[in-house]
Amino acid sequence: MKNLFAFNNLGKLIHISEVNKRNNEYYTCINCGKELIAKKGKIKAHHFAHKAVLDCNFETYLHKLGKLIFYQTYNQCVEKNIPYYVEYETSYICSTCESNNAIKKTCELGIQVNKFDLTTRYDLVNIEKSYDGFIADILLESSKKEINDKIFIEIAVTHTCEIEKQESGIRIVEIKLNDEKDIKIIKEKSLNIENENINFYNFKTKTTDIRKPLNQCDKEFEVFSVLKNKKAIKRLVKAKNIQKILNDKMYVYNKILFYDNNESERFGGYVFIELVEEASNNGIDVKNCFVCRFFTYNNSYLNEMPYFCKRLKSGFDNTNIGADCNKFWRIGKTYTQQKI
Ligand SMILES: [Zn+2]
Ligand SMILES: [Zn+2]
């Protein structure tokens, strides 16, 4: 076993890099308590080695080391007023838009990651402390009586947090250590959501309703419209501007696209084509090439135009040219059914 950390004769946890060969210190293993020798040679990487060959398990050593480092780092933060952060998610919504007649929904404005300084609420840190029938590797709590919620910090080496603990409702941050290098996760003083070695249990996403005044919400919706000039467009429109569009005589047909259940629909290439077909089938006079029987895709690789008109025998890239084309010939519903 080649450990990077040990206790010195004062019981202080030290890293091999802090060892000065001249000051004849005595080192012991943080796991088995037996004597260690600091190996600071020129060839092998510096480390502590057990003086005698012993049955000392590296996983238990790493688990103990994780707890000690967390305890030491966190305590220093409390004493020196240095923040120790935990990240949490806030989901922003706007419920005012339920009263917006065009939307009639709560807007989901997305999730943001925020940081909270744990030391501002939990000023006490203990190793292996029991709470509510469980023993926490590290228990964070407050010295103030009115604050009685706790946070468990669990160091996972060989196995992850037991199911009973996960289901207890207690907020747990689990830090997975694969080797001694992972100690840096603890020393970074920020338990980050995107870190693959960190799992969060029972941390709920906070929801904040920003309740924008009516018609001032910036949530963007996709809106498909057919214009008076028979052209079709699909674009993003802010909630605050949707009513204006619905009232605008320039548009003869509007459809707001809500992707609440399936956000991936948004990226389907056929969405626009289907919307044009739907409008046309609903009797809207949309003169877009997607609903003209002379429309086809351009198969020529030499031509950069993605579409081809069978009547005009030419490639094109904007299907709204159908609105100004005297050869436009609307297809019936049968085409829609055959296409897919
Ligand atoms: Zn040992
Ligand atoms: Zn809104």
C-alpha cells in the first residue's frame, strides 16, 4: 500500500509532500494505526509505506481519508469564514401567463444552477455521528436550536449509499472516491451538480414563480402563421407579443406550438411541412410549395437547391415562392397520407 496521507506524531493529517526528512517525525496509518515510513526517494513517486507487511485495506483507508479531509476542510471554512458551496437547481416559472388568453399555461422558464454556502447554515461538522437511526459519515448541522435540518456527507469508496438512507428523506451528498486523487473534489469546496463523482439524494428542485406582469413575459413559443399574402412562416415569439400577432390582420391563420410533453418534437424536420399541410387541409389558402403537386426534392448533388419544381423544371430553396407562382396547384389530402 502506498498512501499519500498519514498522521504525524502530533496526530495531524499530513500529505507526503509536507514531510521534511530532517525533522525525524513519526508517522502512523490513518486506517490501521501502525507505523509508516515516508518514502521520498528519487525514482518512485513519494508515498508512505507500512513499516511491516500488514493487512491494511486500501478501500477502508480511502474511506477514512475522505472523512478526515472533509472534516478538516469544512472546519477550516467555518473558522476562517471561507464558503463551502453546494449547488442546487431552481426551476423558474411564470404563472401569470395562465391569464394570457393566447397561452393559458404556466410558462416554464428553465432551470438554473445556484450555489449555497453550507457554512452559513451548518456551522457544526462531525464524523460518524448518528441521526434519526442512521450514522452519517459526516453530519452537518446548526448550533442554532431553531435550525434542525441536517445534511449527510457520505464518502463512497466500494459501495454507494444504502437504500434505507437514500429513502430516509434526509438530504445526502455522496462523494465517490476512486483513488486518492479524488480528494481534490472535497478540497475544491464546491459540491457541483455536474461532477460525475457527486450524487445528491433528497435535494428538491426549488420552484420560483417570477409572476411577470401580464403580457410582459419573455418566454418564447414557436408560432406558425399563414400571412394574408398566402406565405407561411414559423418563428419564435415571446409570450408578451403573441396576443399582438393574434390580433394582427396581416395573419390569416396562427398556431402556437406547445411542446410541453415532448420537447424533442421541436427538432423534427417535418414540423413545418406538417403545419403547412394541416393549414391547407383546414381550408386555409396557403400557397406554399409543400402543398403543390409539382413539388419534389432535388436529387442533384451538383445543385445546392434542396427542392425542385416539376413544372418549372428548376431547383429552388424557398417554398414560399409558391405564393407568387401562377402554376401553383394545390394537392389534396391523399398526398399527406402517402408521404410517410
Ligand atoms: Zn494501515
Ligand atoms: Zn409566461
